[in-house]
Amino acid sequence: MEFRHLGRSGLKVSEISYGNWITHGSQVEEDAAKECVRAALDEGITTFDTADVYAGTKAEEVLGRALKGVRRESLEIFTKVYWPTGSGPNDRGLSRKHITESIHGSLRRLQTDYVDLYQAHRFDYETPLEETLKTFDDLVRQGKVLYVGVSEWTADQIAAALRIADDMGFDRLVSNQPQYSMLWRVIEAEVVPLCEKEGLGQVVWSPIAQGVLTGKYLPGQPPPAGSRATDPTGGGFISRMMDDDLLTRVQQLKPIASDLGLTMAQLAVAWVLQNPNVSSAIVGATRPEQVRDNVGAAGVKLGEDVLARIDEIIGAVAERDPAKTVSPQKRP
Ligand SMILES: NC(=O)c1ccc[n+]([C@@H]2O[C@H](COP(=O)([O-])OP(=O)(O)OC[C@H]3O[C@@H](n4cnc5c(N)ncnc54)[C@H](OP(=O)(O)O)[C@@H]3O)[C@@H](O)[C@H]2O)c1
């Protein structure tokens, strides 16, 4: 495993991290979840990403149990707040009340006294930014949170938060967690240039496009049994990419991967890691073999010729519009 700084902070994270969205507490049984976490630790992953909302808070509980007994100082545990965790109007968003209640729930479920990174899971238009940032700053001062970041915020939203933090002396954001893959490049135009200048790192999600970039979904064929596309929850999220033109182009990446001695998953993860503003690529997995496969991307360098060949094949279906970074206008 190789390690990178989380943005300009002093914290080092494994350049491949493990996330448990869709899987823990939902698609996979607890034994499989624990085996994946064990494989991640064995392969040198130290950074684990979850959220209060995943599997209706069950994902944090599973991760807490799976990491029990592991030396806390050897781990970086990331979680998030914003999406609903209950039915009430205050069980969501980035108000002082919900953030304070949510961090306590997360710490209890994760069985830890602090999280290394606490992330605003979307931008909350219904809460003054000062209120959110002051609350985050208080949590840092209380030692419950070591670093703060955001997820899927636009460049303008991140810039506004940095201005307030600098004016008020609040702890600065160190990271953003956006979707990023060969197929989803919307951060490149605005978010990455701002974050490079301001010292935030990207902790990127769905680098394998939820499994699509492994090439296992074949055009014109039903999805393989047990894959995310067949899962009641996951199927909805992946459906946008179940398109024959896109899947045909993905198949054309296979010779590039095999010429390099890489699997398709490794090529996909290595691709996001070529961007120096990426601090870590969060991979998901339903089986330990997938974790071991994906970790093979650590330290891989792709030449300009390879990146150009990938662009020729995928470029026409890759999404690049920065306006695709959106948070709900009203809290969900
Ligand atoms: N901040 C946000 O809003 C946000 C949103 C989404 C995700 N995330 C974070 O990012 C993490 C990763 O997201 P993701 O799970 O979509 O990432 P991903 O790594 O692109 O996709 C993971 C899924 O692809 C399949 N897969 C992975 N490796 C494979 C391999 N080597 N061979 C074959 N299939 C493979 C598995 O599903 P099957 O076996 O079921 O096919 C696996 O669950 C999440 O856990 C979460 O921590 C954050």
C-alpha cells in the first residue's frame, strides 16, 4: 500500500480506502462484511469510509464490530452527516442540533471516541454555513473529530466555507468526497483547481463506477447473478450506466488493461490515482477477492499514451459538466 496526505493536512491515508455503502448491513451478510474488512487490513488499507445514513445506520454498526480489536491508532475512520437518519425534521441536514446528535450516534455505533474525518455529506441550503462550520469546529475542539471535510460540494460552496473559516478562525476543510472515475469527471473543471490551490484533497467514490468498469456487465446481456445491478437498492443507483454503448466501450478497455498486466478494476482505480489532487480512492466490495484485486492498483503509474487511449474509447460517454455536482435544494 502507498500513503498520501489528506489534502495539505498532516494526516496520511492509504491511497486505496475501503467503503461500506450498499454492502454492510444491506447487500452482504455480516460474515462477508467482516471478511472484506479483514482482507482490506491484510492488504494494508488503513482508511475506512462510512456514513450515518448507510443501511439506515446499520453500516456503521457493522464496521464498528468488524474493526473491533484493531489498534485505533493504525486506522483512519471517516464518516458523514446530512442525509436522514430518522423521520423527524431535525433528523437530517447540517444544523447544530442534527450534527451534534449524529456524531454521538456515529461514535457509539463505530465504538470509538473520535473519527479521523467528519464530512458534510451534501450542502444544506436550509442551514447558515456559519452554523455548520462553527459546530464542526466545536467538535474538533472537543476531540470528537480530528479533521473536517465535505462531500459533493461545488467549488463555490467550498470557497464560501473557506472564506468563513478564515474570517472566523474555524478549522479549515481538508477534503472533498466526490464521485470520480473515467466515466464521471465533473470535478476536473472547477472543484479540483480550487482544491489544489486551497489545500483540499479529493477522497473519491465509485472509482470502478460501482463495478461497471470491471467489464462484468456485458452489452445486451442480463447482469451477472449477485452483482450490484441485481440488488434491490444498488440496482437503482447503477441503472444509469446499464447502457449498451457505454458497456461496449468499457469492453474495449480490456486490451489496455491486459497489455499493462492489470485487471480492469485495477486499471479503473489506478486511473483516478493518476490525478495528484486525489488523496484516496474509496473502493467497495462484496467479496474479499474483490478487495485483493482492487488493492493491486496501489502505486501503479499510467503513461500519457495509456491515458490518451482510454480517452479515445471512453471520452464520448464521460460526464464532465460541473453543474452535475448538486445537493438537494430542500433537505430530503
Ligand atoms: N459521498 C457520497 O455521496 C458517496 C456515494 C457513494 C459511495 N461513497 C463511498 O464510496 C465507497 C465506494 O463506492 P462504490 O461501492 O460505489 O465503489 P466501487 O468500488 O466503484 O464499486 C464497488 C462495487 O463494485 C463491485 N466490485 C468492486 N470490485 C470489484 C472487482 N474487483 N471485481 C468485480 N466487481 C467488483 C462490487 O459490487 P458487486 O459485487 O455487487 O457487483 C462492489 O461492491 C462507498 O462504500 C462509500 O464509502 C460515497
